[in-house]
Amino acid sequence: MLAKFPVTRLHLAAQRVVFSTLGSITTSLGVLWGNWVGLIENVSLLGLNFSGETVVGAGILAGVLGVRWSVGRWEKAKRKFWADWERVGNGLGRDLTVRFLPPTPNTGWFYLLTPYVKYQQATLDEKFEEHVAPVPATVCDQLESLEKKRREELAELESKVDTLLRDSRNPHSG
């Protein structure tokens, strides 16, 4: 579930690259060691006989290809990360644009002395009110309506209980 975030995806890609590179290098070293010890002299695979030198060459080639594949996966993961970085940065740039209000006749030259930060804060507040604040306000409204409904149900049940208690105390009055 957390793999949908760019930094987590990059981290997981780095882990996969490290482990696949280690696997490729270990395989190549295993083939080299097997040849050095004398375990690999003549190998028959699919009806073909390979000498120890050919097997060593194939092992080294497999190791190099594995490392190359890992590096390609890492580069692809980095490109995806930087594309996500750009996308998020552009979205933030759109969401938090600073708007300069034109001077009005009432502000005069004092408008030029107004701090730049005031407009950034105003834009941030505007975006907060537009996108963040409605969520808890909606939840609050729904909870209030639910509370009102429960209070009405409780009042109805209380009146029924009162009626039953009254009837049970005076069994002959009915």
C-alpha cells in the first residue's frame, strides 16, 4: 500500500537493485569458484558439451548482464521519481500561486510597502479554506445531524419507557 508514494517506490527500487546486483555477482563468483576448484570441467546442457572455460565465460556474461539489467531498472526508477517530483512541484506551484492585488485608490503609495509575505499567506489561507477546511466542516455537520437524530430517537424511547412504567404501576387504570 505504501508503494504508491514516490520516495517509497524509489527506496524499494534501490533495494531490488542491490539484491539483484548481489545475486548476479554471487552467481558469477560461484561459477568462477566452481571452475577453480575443479567442479566444472565438462558440462552437458541440452545435448551440447561445454568446457570449463566456456562455462566461466557464460557465468561472467550472465553476471555482467545481471548488473546491467539492475542498473537499467535503477535508472528507470530514478526517471519515474523525478517525473513525480516535477508533477508534484508543478501542482504545488499551481495551488500556491502568489496573487498580487492591484492598488486601489484608497491604498495609495502605502500599497507598495505591504509585505510580500502577506499575499503568500493570503493565498495559502485561501487554498486551505478551499480544499482542507471543508472536510472537517462536512464531517462536523454530518455528526451534528446524526446527534440530532439520535436525540430524537432517545426522546421517543424515553416517552415509551415512561408510558410503560406508568402502565405497570397502575395496572387497573387502563
